[in-house]
Amino acid sequence: MDGSTPQPALEKVLEEVNPLIEKYNKATEELKLYYDETYQIRKDFLTAGIEYTKMGESDENAENGVIQAYLKYKDLLEQRMNTSKSLLSSVAGVLSTVDQQLLLLNSQYDPKFGIQTQNPRIFKTNKNNPSLSSTTETEKEPGIYCICNGPAYGDMIACDAYHTEVPWFHMECVGCTGVPRGHWLCPKCRPVE
């Protein structure tokens, strides 16, 4: 790769990020309003609690005041939590799209070569294992991949160390039977135990 970033990929990333920035700004404003409102409700709740404890006998109005203040406070905290969760979910979705675009930009693969899965580290090629089929020299795909130094075929996984010498590995060669959880490092990048 020559170091230049294709314009369509940048536009796709910006297309995903710009609405997220707007959503972030809106959520920040909402959370500021929640903070002010929470402060007042918390103050009311504490005041109602103090009044309730000052009463020697059970006073229904004071008790209702405490309950109402508590319910308002609880509802407001839930709204804050939902706003935060929604924003985090949006961020995760955009980051996934950005990761996929960056992986495609940094990869030596032509996107027409196979299918990019939802997990940006997994790539399904349209090729079969060349050792299982007879191919001629003209049919072979240029490029060396994996620890086996073979061509790209089957399900492939990217190392999370993002090195460029060998960006993709055959899942069967590195012993992966499914998508690994968390970070995955190729045998070269894995720390010695």
C-alpha cells in the first residue's frame, strides 16, 4: 500500500462519525440538564428525609414527600443511565465500522476477493485450500499469508498487533476453530510463556 487513504473509505468513516458527534453533543447537554435537576431532587429528597425523621409520629405527608422525591430521583438516574448506554452503543457501532474500513485500507486484500464478516478480524475468502485442489501457476493468487506462507484461502483472521509483514492467518493453521474472544495475537506476536 502506498500510504494514501482512498477517499470513499474516508467518506464512509466521516459519514458514520459525524452523526455520532452530534449525538454526543446532544447527550452531553442532556446530562448537564440531568445534573442540575438531580442536584435539586437530591436536595428535596434529603430535606424530606430530615423532616420525616424529625416527626415523632408517622406523618403521611412527610412520608409521601420522601417517597415522591425518591421516585423522581430514581427515574432521573435511570434516564441518565439510558442516555449513557445509548451513546456507548452508538460509539461501539461506529468504532466497529471504522475498524472494518481501516482493516480494509491496511489489508493487502482486494475486497472483491471475499466477504468481510461483522467481526473485522475475520475474513472469509472465496478460495479453497490450494493443497486440496489442483491449480496452475496462472491461477495462484499473489501474496504470502499465514505461518504456512501460503496464499489466501478459507477463513482468515487478522492479528491484533496490526503488523504488516503477514496481516492475515488461516484459522486452521493457527488452531482457531471459531472467532476468539477478546484480542487475538498470532504465534509470532504472542508472548513466550
